[in-house]
Amino acid sequence: MWFKNLLTYRMTQDVSLTCEALEAALRSKPARKPESQVLQTVGFISPSSKNPEAPLAHKVEGVYLLALRTYDRLLPPSAVADELAEKVEEIETSQARKVYKKEKDQLKDEIIQSMLPRAFIRKKTTYAALDLVNKLIFVNTSSAIAAEALLSTLREVVGSLPVRPVTVKIAPTATFTDWVKNGQAAENFYVLNNCTLKDPDEDGGEINVKNQDLTSDEIKQLIASGKVVTKISLAYKDLVSFSLNDKLSVQGLRFESLLQEKAVQDGGDEKDGQFDASFLLMMATLNEVVPQLLTVLGGEEISLGL
């Protein structure tokens, strides 16, 4: 269990949840495939097992791992539009009259309902780790929409979940730009060889730099011309590497091989032991890296609620 992406949320109030209460809440909304006339369903599944009796709140040393399963029926908009155009043309030709918007909308709804039972179903799983002690939620996605879908569904079943995305006191672009300009990040962090530079003007262009020396004269000239760094690739000690954008969204999160090897050693021969050892090491790493990252980016912006 190693997250590939990361959005971090701060709980703005104490959240008191026992393992039993959380498990019961999650079981009130289990994942189910959509019925023939339903476009989407969401619900929780076990994050560690396909056994329907397995816990939906997988607890390892005080941290809960959750998994939200989303089922979507896929209806290509172009297919619906083509069917609608044919139906409109047929009516206008056979009845010698104009089909207006209200009737078109009704026809479109009828077409969608007729096509739904034959539509393909796509499933997506989003994982999250709830650290109630440190008041942090780590969501394994780079999509704010997917993260909010998980959080809102969790809020629905537990009754209340006061959270907000973590933010920092200094604009991340200013810090990223300084790091690239000086060829050095903060202590324990290292600038790697990818970044995105953007003209701060509203209609300004964007340059994606990949596998290049960010200390080169060319990059320095781009910064001197006014461009700012909106995304940067970093490493922390010898533990993880990742890309970070100005919204504090982490992508391409990679836990180094030494950590993964340690998880294999600690987990023993059983699959469950390997899973728990990986999750435990991942959380220990995230609880070290994320606070350090927020600190070097100017410190976390704390709301009045905290």
C-alpha cells in the first residue's frame, strides 16, 4: 500500500471516532454497482481485501485506511448527440414542424434512459488515510474533485467532518522560484530535474522542463525574464521523491526502494503482514515529510477554528 499521489487535508476540529463507530458508518453506505437506470453510485469497500466481511476501516497503529469505490455508467456525449440529432430530424421531417429546446431536452432525457442499460460501467477506487491524532487526512489522488467526493461521502456517513485543504503562509510559487534560482532547496529537500515555468500575466505561456539541469543558464534566464515556477520535482532525504504544484498537490509520489525493502522484511511472509508493514512505513514517512514540507514552504496557514 503505497500512495502514488497526495492531497492533504487538515481537520479543523477534534474528530472523535471509535473504530466500531467508523466501521458502522462506512457499512451504512457500501459500494454497489448501479442499477440499469442509474448513472453513478459511490460507496465504501475494504481497502485491504476482496472479502465482503473484511473491515471497511482498516486500522494500523491508530491510523485508518479507507477506500471509496465509484461506479460510472459511460455514455459518450457524441453518441447521445448523434441519436438526438437523428430523432429531431425524423420528427421535423415526418411532422413538418420545428423541434424546440424544451422538447429536445425531453428527447435527450429519453435517449439517455434508453441507452443506460447498455452502457459500460467504469469503476474507480480512491484511498484515504485518516490520522485522527495529527488531525490530517491524506487522500491518494491529485484530483481535488475525487478527493472531495471521498470527503463528502465520508462526511455523509459520519455526520460531521470539518476539514479543509492544507495551505501555507507564503505563495508556493515564490518559494519554488527561489529554490530553482538558487539551485538549492531547504534542508533535507533536493531539487530534481523537472519543473514548470509560467508567465505570471493572465494570458502568459507555460514551459514544461523535463530531465534538464535546473541550474543551467537557460533556466536562470527564463526566471530573470519574469517567469515563475509553478511545479517542481523534489526529493526528501533518501525516502521519497515527487512533483509538487502551487496548489500543494503531490504527483508521482515514489517511495524509495530502501523503504519498500524494509516493508518486505518487517511484514513477514503473509500478505496481510506485508500490507500493514507497507502502510505503517508509508504513514511514518508522510508524517515526517508533510510537516517538514509545510514548514519550508513558509509554515501552515492555521484557521481560527484550530
